[in-house]
Amino acid sequence: METIRKWKNEISAVFMLALTACTTANSRTNEIHLSSWVRAGEGVFDKVQFPTADLADANTIKIALLLDTSNSMDGLIEQAKSQLWRIVLQLSTAQKEGVNANLKIALYEYGNDALNSQTNWVRQITPFTSDLDEISKQLFELRTFGGSEYCGAVINQSLNELEWSDRSNGLQVMFIAGNEPFDQGSIDFSHACENAINSDIIVNTIYCGDYESGISTKWKKGADITEGFYGTIDMNSATVYIETPYDEEILRLNQQLNKTYITYGATGASYSWNMTLQDANATTYGTANCVDRVSVKCSPLYNNATWDLVDAVKDSSFNIKSIKKEELPVEMQTMTYSDQVNYIELKSEERAEIQKKVNELSAKRTEYILQKQMEMGGENTGLDYAIINAIKLQAMAKNFTFGC
């Protein structure tokens, strides 16, 4: 019990640091029981071979989200959709040795009877990607159905399919969430978890139910094997947001921000359309949720170099002359090379000014929200709180820092 109390205190301390960071903090008091978090045990296993990490991996946080989409999990999916931007925002200040961290997220679903039985009802939705709009889009397209939930199978498949790095100096974690026994299915979850920890991949388990039931159904054991965290959440708790006096101005600035994007390539227009769609999707959960998204769009984690010229030219190897004229926006197709460069510089300056204003307002918004949360009190039992705390502690162990 002394060990449990020790880790409860550390988790609580990290969360308070997160709330006082100079980005927009959690926009509501999302309740979680600190007693439901336990530091897992230790284990040493034989090494499993994965591709060798390149140097960029040392500054990369890789997160694989493995979500149960069986019939009873609508509440979990709702929390994932409504809390994505809050989670990413809390990670947006991550650095290592003064350099901004990279974030890559992969999505899997399991336990849905609409999936292929030959793959144990497991599906990779997206491989690791930095395209946060695509992650949001895929979350909003998830539907629940039926239920054959095999945790060992989804962990094993994600190990085999994703581009993990062997003994990376970055952070590599899975979060698996569900509410059925962890040992269901023909694939041994213990073996899958051992394979993960052997290559420096942490499996964090989130049981959607009460703490003791998660232990008896072996969710904690899965985390113990990988030196990860076991937690419980109330998946049916509604996300509560705190609106602030700064929200409307931030949303107005977002409209200006969207006008600074210059699409290129055959699919540039579709990516721009999806960016606007995810603005709208975020708004379905209220103004405050959309403001969280806008704050992320003004952070180092939001980069669209694959379709936006303003982000693309930040890479010194990018050459606008390599882009076909018909794959440029209409207004640039008749420009000289010099005019094209000047146009991109103008939009870049406009974006930088807008982002500066948003970040200043976000800092004030953070202070306002923190004060309201202190007044409201209460504990947190949501998915966002569970993920943020686990990642921050595990990232700090890999020499990442979080702050202004």
C-alpha cells in the first residue's frame, strides 16, 4: 500500500504541473479516482527484434490507441472523440534537450463483430501518423457492434504491424481500453506484453469499470508485465468543459488562421477540406472543445507540410519548383517564381502573427480554467486524465520535459 500511495502522489503532482503549463489546460474537471492508478511491477524477458531506430526516434513520442468497439463501448468512443484535442494539447509542450518533440499516433479497434474473424476481430485504422486531423476523422467514423474482445490479439497485431523502434530513446506506448476479461482469446496476452517490454514498448491498460473488477479480470496484470500503468475510468461520464471569456476571440482567429493555408499536390484540397471538417467536428462538443483544437493548431505538433506550402517550405530541402503548376492553387499558377516565394512568405507571416495572438490568449485561458477547476473540486475519472498522466510520467523517464 505504501508503493501505491507513493505513485498516487507522483501522478497527482504531474497532473497539477500539466494544469499550470503555459498552454490551454484541461477545459473541465474530468473526474478520475487517483486510487485507481498503480505503478506496475518489473520484468526482464528475452529481446524481440524490431527495426533499428533512427536518430529522430529519440525525440518522438509514439502512442498506439487500442479501443474496444464492441456494443457496450459507446461511452469510451465518445470520450476519445471529445477529448482528443485536450490530450494532444497537454503534450504540445513536450521537448527533449530544448527541441520540440514529435508525436505519432496509431489507432486500432478490436472486439467489433463487423470485423474479420480471421484477424480475431482486430483492425488497424491508421498506422503511426502525425496527421492529427486524420486521427480525429477516423475517431468520428468509429461505430460499435457486437463483441468478441481479445486483448492479446490486438496487442500482438499492433506489435507486428506498426513501425516500432528497437530500444528507442523516445517514448513508445500503447493504451488499450475495454471492459471484458484481459485473457480472452487464443493469443496469450502475457506473451504479447512480454514481447512489448522487450523492445521498450509500454502497455498501459485502462479498464472501463471499477478498480477491483479490472484486477480480477487481469487488466492490471497486463500493465504489470510491461512496467506500465493500470487505471480505471467511468466511460459513461459526460465530458464537462469550462468556457472562458477568451474563447470567442480564439475561434475568430481560427477563421483567419485557416485562410493562411496554401494547398498543393493532387490531394491538397481534400486535406484542407478535412481540416475544416475537424473544426466542425470539434465544435459538436462545444465551444471550449473547439478552442482546445485551435490551440493545438497553433502548437509545434500541428504540421501539414505534406499539403500546405507554408509548412512545407520550413524544410530546407523542399523546392516549390518541383510542384506541377496544375497542383498549385489557382492564384499561384500564373505567378513568377519570385512572386510565389513572396506570397508564401506573406502567408507565413500572417500565420505567425495569428498563432502568437492565440497562444497569448491561451495562456490567459489556462489561468482562468485552473481557477475554476480549483473552485469546482472533485476527482477525475475520464480517459483524457488517464492518458495524460501516464504519458507524462513515462515521458519524463525518457528525459522529455513539459512546460511553457
